[in-house]
Amino acid sequence: MKSHQLVYQILARENDYVSGEKIGEELNLSRTSIWKAIQRLQQEGLEIDSIKNRGYKLIQGDLILPELIQENTNLTIRYKPETKSTQTDAKEGIEAGNQGNTLYLSTCQTAGRGRFQRPYYSPSQGGIYMSLHIQPNLPYEKLPSYTLLVAAAVYKAIKNLTMIEVDIKWVNDIYFKNKKMAGILTEAMTSVETGLVTDVIIGLGVNFAIEDFPDDLKEKAGSLFMPPAPISRNELISEIWNCFYNTDSDELLYIYKERSIILGKEVTFQLDGKLNKGLAKEISESGQLQVELEDKHTIWLNSGEISLTSW
């Protein structure tokens, strides 16, 4: 690890001020190197207090540590502090021949996007933006519903680390206190020769500890925490993917349905250019939503966007 990452780890584990002398002894760094490391951490957005003759104290913020995440997940981590889009990074990685089980990670996206090519707000502080590349090599009809599995893994990871329970809105949104705090975008690539889905990219954006949102998002977007967060982004990133890989898919599908905020409620949606209303009845293993229309006829929605008539 680099000097500033090592200094961060010391500050993160201590609840009080740590002297520069103690940091220097532990890391075998000069006072000048420590000062430069502190400056680098502050440039990364961490709030660090310093008092003469007492040392340094981390007030709030954290630092993404790719090596630590890789060690905790057995994923290959490809990290950029800033990128256009982690989905684009993953696609470029596939074109370059990178293998699956690779996580493309950033703390800022300049051209983040969600479903339907909508811009995804990705500020430089307080967010997690990542795309997992996997290689299922399966026929499309046999693919797991990765969006549902990841949504449930996000719920389980947050619950494991904090006891906080978030909600899931079909098909790809995570809500906390009635505001969207995370979104998932899943894309697949198929081989022309075999017809198999060779590569899947699962993009996940999490509003971890974002203090403020643009005016057009304030009413609908929220954050998991207000700074200072009780856990680090490194912990949550690792826990999400460990839950995804190590939890039985039946359990994750059960969680998805249990935490759904739409089942049993009236929803509105567009179908064939018309606005429809109905009662959300069931979610299938493949991620389809069963809706009972006002005339009692039932249909299955494969994708699209629904709205709750009332929360």
C-alpha cells in the first residue's frame, strides 16, 4: 500500500488523536512523509483534525482500499478514483481480455448512467460506484436474475453490518426512508456463434454518505448515512459481494420478495403506450412482476418502470 493508505488505516482504527511520532515509528516514515500523507488524505475529502503536541484525528470520511477489498472478497479489483463510468470500464476490460470475477470500482463518475440511459448522480464524495464482470456462459433462459440477487445481497450486507433494513422497489432500486439510495444496472453480452450469454456486467451505485443532492433529486434521492458513517465503504463493498457469492440464490430471492415495497400495493405503469393501474401480486424467480389489472385480468411485466400509487 501507499503511504497515505497506511496512514489512513492507523487513523481509522484509533478513536483519539495519534501523534506523528507514533505513526512514524509504526510505518517507518519521516515527519515530512506523514505530513504529505495527511495532505493527500485531505485532498481525497477526508476531514482530519490536527493539534500541536497531540497529533492527528480522523473526524469523518474514509478511503477506498482496493487491496483490502481484494483480500476480503477474492475478486480482482480495478480501481480508479475518477472515471466516466464503471460500466464502460468493465466493457473495455472485456474487450481487453480481462477475465470474469473482476470488480471495476470508483468513487466518482463523470458520466454515470442508469436504466434507460438516464444520468446517475455520482459525486466525488460519499458514493460507491462499481461494476462486477462475470462470465456465466449460459443460455439466456437459464441465467439467474442477477439484478434481484444483487439487490437482496445489498439488503443483507447492510443488515449484517449495521442492523439497518432497507427496502427494494421492483426491479432494480434500493430505498431507505422512502428515498432511493442505490440502483442496479445489469447488461449482458451474447456470443453470435454459440448463442450463449458469455459476459454479464452488474453495475451498482450506492449513496453511502452523501450530504446533499441537487434540487431536482432532493425529494426522491437519499443516502444510507449522514456523515460520519458508522462503517467504511470498504466494509460495505466487501460484504455486498460476499453476500452475493456466498448466499444461496433461493435465500436471496426470498429476501427480495420479503423486502419488496410494491407487493400487495397498487401500482401504475406504461404498457403499449397506455397508462395502466393494477395490484402487484407476485415476483417470479426470473424477475417478472405479476400485476392484477382493474378488470381482474393478470399480466406479467418483464421490465419497465412502475410507480406506487401511494407509499
